[in-house]
Amino acid sequence: MALEANVPLLNHDHSGSGTRATNQLLALNTHGSPDTDNGSTSLHHTLGPGSYQAASGAHLHAGQYIPVEFNTFARYWAPASQSIPNTADTVVWFPNANSTSSLVVPFATGAGTGFNLRRAGIWNISTTVRYHVLASGGGETYIAINSGGVAIAANGGASSNAVNTRSCSTTDFIGFNANVTITSWVAQITGTVAGATTGGFPWTYISLNWLHD
């Protein structure tokens, strides 16, 4: 029985031409056509920033891939002293803005200032107050950050009659729901009618920084 005419020789290629030619393989089965970076379905992709390349190690993603947040930090401060009655919690007054954010909305609460956090997530909050010289014999001075009237960070204790500064912060990065209220409270116990804070930045201020969801 005769062999079929198209049976290939032992030594043959797939060029599609020559003695007893065999069909050329398609590009998707061979490197005959490299098909490199020609489209999203290309067989091969080199590294690089091109639209059909694989991303290089050093590159930028568009904002929809890696969210970029701006204006998430606010800082307010007091330009003048504020009276702090003896043995009374007092909301600190912060009328001046050093930095603002749409995520932090200040409002008056009595003689002090409250702050509405407009976005849920993890926040870092810190505050500092500097007290005037206390009466002879000194006493105690305190500061706190309150959320909804509850202290979430505080610092204080015995103070001499020298000028002293009190600071505290939410160092563990606390999570809040949207629209919670934050205030900075101070108190002094000296036996005198009133102490006072020292105005001026950065002696008396509050910083509120949204970190992430």
C-alpha cells in the first residue's frame, strides 16, 4: 500500500513550503510571530508603563486603584487666654484655624469649641494647653479629649505654681462613627476662683487627623 503523498519526511520543518510540506503552526502555538505588547491578549508582555505592557516595578497607579486622600487634617488654636474656674471642667476655646478640612466642622459649645467629625474611620487626635502661673502653693491641672462627653484620652496631676503645659492624644488611633463630637476639656484645682490658659499657637491647640476607613 502506497504511503500518502503528504506524509512528512523524517527531516522536516513547519514552514509550509518545500518537499512534502507541512502546515505552518499558528502564531498562538509558536514564536514565529512574537506577538509582544500588541494588545491586551498578546502572548508576551515586557515590563514597562505602556498600555499593553506589564507594569514596571516603579510606577504610579491611577487614583481609582490606590485611593489618594487629601485635606484630612485640621488644627485649631486659641489666640488669647481663657479663664478656667476652680474645680470645673471647661471646654477649651479654639477660634482660629491653622489648617482646615471638610471632614472637621467646628462649632460653638458654650464658651468653648466643639468639632464634628464628618467621616467614619480611624482618627488621631491630640491637644495641648499651657496654663498661666498658678497661685502660691500650686495645685492640680488636667486636660482631656472627650467624645460625646466621655473622656477618651487624658493627662494631669499635681502642678507647681510655675507655668506648666498639659498634652494628651489618642495614641492608639481610635475608630469613630461619622458625626461624632470631639471637645478638649481642661480643669484646675488650686483653691482660687479661676486659673487661665495661655493663648497663642502652638501653646493651646487641637489637631484632628483622619487616617483611614
